[in-house]
Amino acid sequence: MSIRRDLTIAITAFGTLLATQVGFVGSAFGQESSRAVIASTDLGAGDWMPQLNSGTNRVIYDLVNETLIGLDGERNLVPRLAKSWEPSEDGLTWRITLQEGVEFHDGWGEMTAEDVKFTWAMFLREDSLMSRTKRWKAAVSGDVEKNFEIVNDYEFVLHGDVPNFLLPAQLAYSIDTMQIQSKKYWDDGEEKARTKLIGTGPYKFASQKPGVEVTLEAVDSHWRRTPSVKQLIVKVVADDAARMAQARTGEVDVAAIPPSLVPEAKAVGLNLLQSENAYQCNVHFGGIYPFEHLEKEGSGLHKPNLPWVQDDSPEKGMAIRKAMSLAIDRQLIADSLLSGLGKPVRAPLQLAFITDPTFEPAVYDPEQAKKLMADGGYPDGFTIDLPIFKQGGRLAAVDVANALAGMWEEHLGIKVNRAPMEFKPTFRAHIEQKTTGDPLPGSDAVGKVWGFCQNPADEPAEQLAGGIMPGGSFTNFHHEAAQDLIPKILKTGDADERTRLHAELGRALAEDYTSYGVVAPSAPWVVSERVASLPVLPGRGEFTNLEYLELNE
């Protein structure tokens, strides 16, 4: 069972909401089409090592590869390469049964449990950039060879060292997803395999111009979905306005745009698709690692004297964190930057979608914020580094970060050093090394504060275990409540009880302002006149379901 949220699948056509199953006015369905062009913001450098996936090339992985478990239009877990999964009563072991007769592209053979075991080991390598690595490692007690038990070609058992009832959610979609690879293909030569992606998906990899475009071809008689569009060309168009213009002229058929461009898109008569609540943008504070004694890295990670920490007077540190929240006009960001395609949120991380509905909304009060800055010992503000980075399909990320900087400067006197950079590998390395409490090289800042946008999760604890727990693969900060509640959630088999515990965690984080939400944007895409229909999954900032694309020709 998944935790349902109020997400709507909608299509906007000239400002009018229509159901995706209906398609656009004047459209025709089911016609076989020769080619469609998709405009992406980035495709990476053309290196197809899956555990190093940067997220920018997610659209290619989603079409060529497949996961063990998928999500339907209401975000329920559904079979994909796995047709069934069953935990032991204590949650320590999982028995998973695979689909039969699923073939890898280009004659690389049938997908079996040996391929899944090989993939599992690949995603646990030391160089893995996946945030879920710790959870996948725990599922086999840290030893794939010993604790990934192959029963037969289509069945395997995972033997873990801690109860984990959330493993299916950890194997379903996210930016960091385990997609099954062909052992035979990779054994034939890793260097060659990194230049061409092979999978079991509805499209196969045909060719690429690294960093420019990738050409995909539909798989005939695919086991799950045979596309009607026989060739997809996914090309990089980095500029937001250029992507929109090319959709208008018909040079591209599908393109993502930031919410800020939606009014212009409507004004010129473009058709719009929309995934509501596609992601949530949050504020994180650097250097909050009070449980660093549990980290392998040693000492010096936690920064007790930062303005937003102040371990000697923790009430002052909380006053600063709260002041920076009260200075944010979330409704203005939602109405202006997001063009009304989003809503203000307060609970942090992915928790805003499932926390207690009686939870008080975020308040905008710049005068009280100034008072709290004085109470916290910084009436004239201080200097921070604000890393600003693009985040794949979460196209509002940069606009939201700049809005935060402007409001903190205007209302609190905080000097913000805006620092544009790549997320992977540049800023992610600061998080992995837990150097977020240090200023950037050559900076006069006291430390880093950053905005980060995350896809919603029906089971947030499965991602938060790696994001706010000591020893996690992607630890943004530590929090006392998480040390108690996240292990409880992972060990709880009852979905309703997990929901209650998630709400308790969200309240604990938000009430002391260790991290907090800002807005939950929708993700708009513009489409050309050739597009008849494209069903949009909720809660996804990236391109989805392109194998279901139907054209008018």
C-alpha cells in the first residue's frame, strides 16, 4: 500500500484543464508515427555507467532501462521487471519473483536473477552516487555474494541485517533508481558498455552525439508497452526560452519549461502538460552534524559556533533559523515565480505531502524576523555562501534559490554570496564530505545555506535514512528525532502507523526549523501541435511515460 497524496494528472490546453486520457482538442489516437523530438536541459557527457547517473540524463535511462518495481498514475507500487515481492514477518528478508521472457536489447539474452544480482553489486560500488546505496547495502547485509540468494532464474531472496519494510519503495522510481543491467553485456567490456546503454525498456539506444543528442528506436513487440512513435530524438536545448520557441515552431514536440514561462506560453497559444506537486524546494543549513561521533569521517564536521547553530545557546541558533523562515514570502514565490503553479509548504524534505493536516502553515512576518535576528545575536546579519545549481527537471530550483537570497538580503541584512555551480559532482561532494558548514574557498562567509528541491516520496523515510541519519550516503544534516523515528518507520509493517510516524518526524523538524519547506511547484511541459496525447504521472519533475506518446500524424 502506498500513502496517497492529493495529486492530480492534468493537461492544460490554452489554459483549460482536460483529462489526459482525452488528449488535446482535434487530436487523433493510436496512429503509428515515425519520429518525435524531445528537448532536454542536459544529457550529461555520454557516459552510461548507471551508478554514476547524474540525473540530467534520466529521460534516457527511463526509456532504455527498467526498474524492478514501478508506480502507477496514483503512485501505487506496481510490478515492473519483478512480478511479485514478499517480506518475511520480521522484515529481514524479501523474496522477489521476476517476469519471464523479458529480453535485453540487441540480442544480449533474457533477463534473469543473475542480472539482478550483478546490478545490485554494481550499485553498491564505492564510486556509486546513488542516495539509496546504504539501504540497498543493508538489504543484503553488506555482502551481495553471500546474501543475495538466487533460487532459480526467476526468483531470488535478499537477506538483510535490519528490518526494512520499505524495500519496494526503494526499488521503485526516484532520481536515484536501480535499473537492471545485463551481466553478459557488461562482462563483455566495461569501457565499451559505458558508451551505449543496453536495457529491457520500450526504446533501445541507437546512437549519440555526447552532450548533444541521443537517438532511440522503439522495441517491436515489447513485453510491456510497444511505442507508437518509432524513433525518439532527445536533444539538448539548454535555454528555457529556446525550448519553448522550438515547441511553438514544431522543431521539438515535447519540452520542459520553468513555471515562470507559463504565462508567455499561454499567451502564444502553446499546449501545456502539467504534473502537479512535482517536487518540493527546501532550505538546508550547513554544519549541523551533532551526531558526528557516529560518522566514519571523524571530528570537525559539526560547526557549533555558526549563527544558526550556537550550541552554547541553542535557543539563539533556532531564533536565526526561524528568522530566515519568517523572511520568506512563500505565497509571493508561488504566485509570481511559479505563475500560480505551486503552493507554499512548511514541513521539510518530502514530508510536506503527508504531515498532519492540522499543522500550522508557514508565516511571513519580516518584522518578527528582524527581532529574532537580534534575539539570536545578529541584528545586522552575517555573510553566507548560497550554492545555486540546476536540478534536472526541477526547473524552478534556480529561481527559488535567487528569491531566497533576495528576501534574506532585503529583510534581514544577510549578505548572500550567490555561487552558481553544478550539483553533481561539485556541490554534492560538499554534502558527501559533510563540509557544508565551511565557506567556499576564498569566501568571507561563515558557512553555507542552500535550497534543494526533491521529488515527493510516498515513503519518505526510505530516502531520509540516507539524508539525515549519521553514516548516510547523502547526509544533509543530523536531527535527534530522526535517530529515533526513522529506524521505527523502517521496522513498521503497518502503513497507517508509518504515516503517523512520518507526520511526527515532519513536525519535529519543522518546529525547531532545522530544515523547512518553501514551495511545492508543478512541472509544466510545452508540446507541439503534433502531440495528440501524453499521460503525465503525478509528482514527477522529469519527463515521464514517453513510451505512451501519441502524435497526430
